[in-house]
Amino acid sequence: MSSIFDPVDNKTLKAIKEKFGDAVLEAGLDKGDLVAIVTAGSLHDIIAFLRDTPELDFNMLADLFGVDYLPRKPRFEVVYSLHCIERNERIRLRVQLNEKKCEMDTVTDLYPVANWLEREAWDMFGVVFRGHPNLKRLLMYEPFDGHPLRRDYPINKRQPLIGPKN
Amino acid sequence: MALRPMLGGDNFLTTRLDKVIAWSRKFSLFPYPFVTACCGMEYMSVSSSHYDLDRFGAAFPRFTPRQADLLLVVGTISHKIAPILKLVYDQMCEPKWVIAFGVCTCTGGFYDNYATVQGIDTIIPVDVYIPGCPPRPETVLQGLMLLQEKIARQKQDY
């Protein structure tokens, strides 16, 4: 298929393509790193599969963050970086989300570090993680109005609690 | 215990007493360094031996607001720590003074964004503003001397 990534012969990508079939929209090498774009509904199962299969054994969630591509639809993306310590292999899983339906399942039950990483994604972008034990703002204070790292949030917009008004 | 009315209001004796009390207050300041960011390095270098703060009597930082009289707000104040700063200021006893150290506390500095308080004078009253990013130690000492002049001019409460 004509993919935006370079094709590569890799055991991990083959394993997830064969188990999850059309939930994996694209897979390949993006400037030298393994990437796969997957659907939001299947992400939790794919990560559970990568973590629990003994041959693959991705035991570390290195990072989780959101991206806002404003003029493009789907607008948001959440990127998961998984790392296998024994084989020194990293894989990036990208999930694309619409502005209207900006929700997905949490991976806190698989990797406890995702607790704060998902709180930051919620705080900065507004991505809701279903099943998260404590989805509150992490970097901003609680009555903050809006999600600062979105592209349409003006950088010097003032908040009503303290200081001069807009 | 108001001593001033007992001595007869405003007269020669109370103005002399004002001067003595002001002299003793300005040369024995107990700063509370509320340090959050890079300006803390400049505060440390001002306190060290090269640009000595001890010769002004302000060497002894009290790390509790109950025992301090000078609140040195050093470094960027974000919206999350602003209520804590207000709480610390409220816990200090009179007489108290506030120095806004560094341009982030004066006006928000170059952090013109959603997360930084654009000047701590939106939260607490400030006596002396020391701009600079970070201010040179000589600037800090000049600011401290301005504060000392302000204390000398004030009507002391006793």
C-alpha cells in the first residue's frame, strides 16, 4: 500500500499487523524510527499485546503526549512511545482524534506512569481519557479556563483569577 | 501598648524615637527569600562574601515567614504558586516589606503567557522593584539601600 512511511521488515510491526489487521492504519519507518498509526479504540489492546507477549515485551512507556495539527482534520493526535529495554527497541504508536470526539481509553492499568502523562495531555489539549482514576489538571490551576497548548489559544490570554484582564 | 500617644503624639521626642527605631529596623532586616527560579542564583551571590549582604545587616535569612520582616520574592511566580505566596505574605507580622526581585516579579518579565503572574503587585503590595534578568548584585544592593531609605522615612509604629 502506498504509505507515508518507509517500509521495513520488522518483527514487532508484523506481529501487530497480523493480530490487529485493519486497526493498524499505517506502519513503517519514519526517519529511522518504527511508527504505527492505529485507531483509538484498539490502542489499549495493542499496548497490552506489546507489553504482555514475551517475545515483544515492551516494558516501558517512555512518553505520552498530545499534538495539535489545527487546520488538518483529524485535529489531535496522541503519541505513545514504548521501549523494550532488553532488545533496545522503540516503537511509536500514534492515535488520531477528532475535535468533537476527543476521547480514548486510559493505559494507566498497564503502565502506572501514564497517570500523570495523561493528566498533562488532558490539561494542555483537552483529550479525555476514559477510566482514568484522577483526571485533573496537572500544570495549570484547577479553575483555569481552556487548554493552553492548543493552537488556537492565544499565548498571552489572561485568566480571570489574578492580574490584569484581557 | 501604644507608646506614641503616651509620649504626647507628634513632638520632638517621638520623632527622635522614630529615627532610632527606623535606624535599628533598617540595619537588621530578616529576609525571607521566596526563591523560585534563576534569580535565586543572584540572591546567593549577593549574600556571599563578594557583594556582601551582611554589611547591611540583612544576612540572616529566616526560612519561616513568622520570624521574617522582609519578603524577597525572587524568581518567576506562576499562577499555581500565587496563592501560596499570598499565604506566606499574610503570615508575616507587621512591620513587613516586600521586594520584587527580578523582572519576572515586577511585570512578568519575558514570560508574557498564560502561566505567569504578570507582576506580583497584582497579589501583594510591593515596596521596591528591582528589575533585571537577573539583576546585577550591585543593583540588588542599590534596591536594598532604597528600601532602607524608605524605612527611614516611614512613620514607625510603636
